[in-house]
Amino acid sequence: MKVIGLMSGTSVDGIDAALVEISGRDVDLKVQLLAGETYPYPVQLKEQILAVCGGRTLSIAQLAELDDAIATHFALAAKSIGQGKPKAELIGSHGQTVYHRPPVKQLSVSSHQSSVINSSIPIGYSLQLGRGEAIANLTGIPTVSNFRAADIAAGGQGAPLVSKVDAYLLAHPSKYRTIQNIGGIGNLTYLPAHHELDWEKQICGWDTGPGNALLDLAVQQLSNGRQSYDRDGSWAAKGTPCIKLVRQWLEQDFFSELPPKSTGRELFGEEYLAQCWQDAQKEQLSTADWLATLTELTVASIAHSYRHFLPQMPDEILLCGGGSRNLYLRQRLQAELTSAKVLTTDEVGVNGNFKEAIAFAVLAYWRFTCSITGNLPRVTGAKQPILLGEIHLPLMSVNN
């Protein structure tokens, strides 16, 4: 089946579109990338999305307009990636996250027990704009969207959602791997070797903390908007990280919180960066030192997660997402985690630039054709495996 996966992450770089050929179910799952492209948002729309992610308030009418605009551009991306290619039979659209609130973990004392028990009150909330019913009718192609809602309703974080896809595309017969995505936010999937008994039940994953979000914001500020990111990490590579600051920042509660856990720009955004900048004023850092220190925070937060929460250190770390192209960040990660070999998913056959879009194509395929559950409760914290995504069928009158 030919499926289009659509994804825009917390970096808001643009809409990643992947046209794939999918066959099989889970253990026999096969995915071939036929085409992949990133379609940048118009500048004004990107700025509006980032402002909303940063906390700007909107009226209901403005929210509806933003939802419509994002859906329109997602539909255009789907149409563009399909031009001159075999016709897609299905779209899986993640949409654009503008707000993410994980379940609040609170401690409460039972009246019948003296022990302290964990409860999650309230359940989480996550909002992705770019409604699937609009995409389905603008493209004439059945569309699955709103993937996070069902997992959240089942008590989960609604993230990370791609771990089950990672498992069936990237697990190795004998090697222990982590799939480390470095988008705006970092997240990992730990994959035990296939020879392990009940290997799928041992898979775990969570958000590790900031990926590129703080770095990109800092580069935009330092360059007065002329640059949106530090290409290859070349600017940061000229500096020296301030380890004192990194250690201070790692004392933030999120890093010590036990998985499952997730986060977003609501925590690691402009306000957090401003506080980091205020901390840095005491250290007299150069601009390159400042970027090197922010890069080191991403590296250190990943390493901290591995050392404190993984069942064991992996043999291989497979990077994907925009941060996988940051050579300085990759070198620093390899230097920090010397026992593992740092590679990219490209080097083992899965395109790292479009892996997330591919994953949502697979999740849509599982939901639409196989009714296969898409979440892993040990990763998201949901009470049970559950079908992910809402199916939207186009009106028969739509002109394809």
C-alpha cells in the first residue's frame, strides 16, 4: 500500500512529507521510501505557530484560522509529494503540535494505606493543528490524524509515539540499540536485541529534553534572524562549553523525573532560554561559548537519561532528526558515550530526515488496514495498547 506520512515537529522547520510503499504487518513489516521532501511554512505562518507555541493567546476565531492554514499547507505538501508518483491510497498526518501538557504526577496518601501512591491528575493534553478531515477532503485521500489523543485518554503521555515503528524497522538480532531522535525536543527508543525473550516487552522510551529548540532560538537571536540554525554545529564548535552551567541546568526537575515522560516548548522554550542566558551572564561567555554550552546541555541531557534510566547501555546509538546533521553535537555525544557507537538511521537503511514522517505513515497504515495497536504502554505510560488515530474519509464528490 502506498501511504503519505506528514509531520512537522517542535522545531517548526516545515512539513516533512514521505511517500512510502508499505507491506506486511509487524514482524514482517517492510517500508520503502519512494519520495521525501520538506516543505517550509510561509514565514508569517511559521512565526505565528512559534508565537502560539511560546504562549501567545488566540481567540477561538484566530485558532480556527490557524488550524485551517496548517491543514491547507499539509494538504498541499501531500499533493506535491505525490506529483508524478504512484497515487497514494492513504495519508497519515501528525499535524503541528502547538501545546503539550503531560499528565501531572502527584503524590497522594491513601486513607486506607500508610504508603504513598502515585496518581496522575489530571490526564494529559496535547493539541495538534491541521485537522485530518480537511486534509482528506482537500486531497481526496483517506486520512488518519490526531494520533496522540487515544493514548492520552488511556492515561499515557501521548509521546513518544514512534517507538513501536522503530522496533519493527530498526531492532537488530543481536545488538542493543537506542534510536535517538533530535528534533526540537529529543526522544529515545531503547530496543533490546531480538534474541531476548519477550524482547518487545522490554522496549522503553521517553523524551530526553531539549534537542535543537534552544540552539535554534539562540542562533536566531544572535544572528538577528539571518540564520535559523547552526549548520553542522560549526559556530558552536569554535567555542568552549561551560560545564558549570550545564550541571546547574541539569538540576531542572524534568531531567530527574522517572520515565515515562514527555516535554515540549512549554518547558524548553523562550522563557527557559532567557533564564539560561541570565545564568550565563556571570560567566562572560563568547557567542560561540554560549552555543557550545547549549549544545552541551542537549548532549548531557541525553547522556544523563542513558546512564540513569536505560536497562543497559546500547551497542549502537542511531541518530535521526535535524540534530543528526549537527556534526559537533554528534562528536560530543560520541565523546560522552564512548561505549556505544554513534551512527545515524541512514546508515542502517532508514532515512533519518524523514523517519518521523515514515513512522506516522506506518501508524496510519496499522490503524486503517490492520487495526493494529500503535502505542507501547511501557513507553507512553498508557494503561493498555490502543488503536491510534482518527480515520477521515473524503467526500465522494471530491475531484481527485
